Amino acid sequence: MDASGLQLSSPIECSDSRLDEALNYALSNAGKQLRSRLCRVTSAVIAGSELPSAIRAGEAIEFLHTYSLIHDDLPSMDDDDLRRGKPTVHKAYDEATAILVGDGLQALAFEWIVDTPELTADQQVRLIKLLSKSIGFDGMVGGQAMDIAAEGQSLEPADLAQVHARKTGALIEASVVAGAICADATDFQQAALRAFAQRIGLAFQVMDDVLDVTATSEELGKTAGKDIDAEKSTYVASLGAEGARIYAETLLTEAIDALVDFGDAAVELKQLGHLMVHRSF
């Protein structure tokens, strides 16, 4: 799970030199690329090997994820100076440039899907609907609004799960389902993969809360203890660090159990699930 730059199947063209520089800065620090890996590996569960269409869809999802991080770090949102061990885009450049790079990446994600020749028109429409919903009012944007509204409050775990099912979980779930769409998975297969994704996405967020209070800024690549300082509701605040770890393990077990019908075809996806929970950063 080493961090590295995002390797793309085709180049991105940006005529504005400053935007192009800031865009390359953001994508050269692409992190663990978990969402694109989920998309690719899921396609292999169904098709037997990673599909070129899933590779492209995974790249589009990383554009969306990077856009969300750039905007989350802005002063009006989480107001962070550090992302993946480097200055955030608005610190390295300026706030306007960061907003525009984020906006451009969101638009580019959907252009990327449409320009994927291995996808049928039906698959393109399904992917666009899936991804747009996952980042919209019922997904990431809605979750971020709920997260801001919950600052200074102490939410119960069930209510907290609703926040993170949108803020973090929706795009993780979409990553898995996108791989399934690329591989023409059946409705039954998609339901099982959704169940896996929903649980592993929540487990990922629970561990994120744990790491926020147990890891250093250097280990995380972002400012540690930020959630406590902002008085955000977290699983650690609700369950304690050890209780949150136990909850994450329970969710991981449920996620792996959801893949039982795929047998050995899901080995790599299960391994990726374990890595998402048993991580130190």
C-alpha cells in the first residue's frame, strides 16, 4: 500500500499552465489508490482478470476522490495544511487554484468514462449515474454537510454510521460496484459485492478515527488529532479506541462473509479488505 503518483492510461491535457502544474502536483501525490484498486480487483472477481474498462473507471474514481480531498482541505471546510505528507493544494498554490483543480477533476472523471471505448453505452450511463450519486447530495456532499453539522455533538454509533456511509462509504461502495458493472455482474453478484463494500467502507472509516488519535502526523501524512480539535463526532469518541478497533474487526468479518459465494475468485478482494482495516496509516 505504498503511496505513489497516479499512473494514467492516457494523458490529461490542460491548456492553463498554472492549473496544469497544480493538477500534476495533486495527482503526483495520489496516495494508496484504494478505490481504483477496489474497482480493478472487483472486475477480476467476475471476469477472471482485471478489465481495461475497470482500470479506466478506477482512474475516474481517483479523480473524484482527489477532487474531494482538495476541497475538504480548504479553509472553509476542514482547513488543513497537510495532505499525504505534502502541503495541501491551496497551500502550495492558492485557494482559487485549488477550487478550480477540484472542479476540473470532477468534470474530467465523467469525460474519462465516456471516452472509454471498452464500455458499452449502457455501462457508461450506469457508471455515470452510480458515480454522480455517490458524490452528490445523497453521497459525499451530503455526508460532508452532516459531518459539519455534527461538530460539537456526540452522535450515537448508528447515527455516525449514516454520516460516514455518505461521506466516505458511498465512493468506496461505488468503486466496488463500478468494477462489477464493467464485468457485467449479475444482480445477485452485485448485491453481495455491495454488502462487502458497505461494511468494508465503514470499517475503513472506523480505523481512520482510531488512527487519528494513535498515529503521528508523519505516519498519517496529514494532521493528526484534527477531529478532536474540531470537536467532531467519531467512533473513538463514542466507543473508545479499543471499542472502535473491535467494531472495525466485526465489520471486516461481515464484509469477508459477504464474499463467500465467490470462492477463490475473491481472494485478492478479501486481502485488499484486510489491508484497508489492518493499516498503520
